[in-house]
Amino acid sequence: MTYQDCLAAATEKLEAARQIIEAEIRSYPAPVAGCDAQFNHLVGMRGSISDALNALERPQFVPTPRMLEPPVDAS
């Protein structure tokens, strides 16, 4: 197994978790009070999963003696 295989498996599992949380949020009983801890937890976890997926897709900058800072995006 390669690290690419592991990253693909992690991405697949995170996508599955996001779908499960989305389904739980959609089926959550209305009305949702602003102080509903369980609902807020689901929304927070959805954000954490999205952050994790974004981190897996985005290459991490590693400084070197020739390039101490990431290149500036010219877009």
C-alpha cells in the first residue's frame, strides 16, 4: 500500500462521514434553537471534516534555503 492509497482511503472515509452528517443535519427536527448543542456540534463537525478534506487536497509548503516563504499567488 502506498501513501497515495492511504490518502485516497482517508478522503473516501471523510466524504462518507460528511454525507452522514449532512443527512443528520437535514433530518434534524425543526425548529432548531440557536442554543441546541447537538445541532451545533453536527455543524461544527461538518466544518472540521471540510477543513480536513481541504487540507488533504492542498499541498503543504515546506521552506528551503532557496525559498523561505511560499510563492505569492498572482491571480
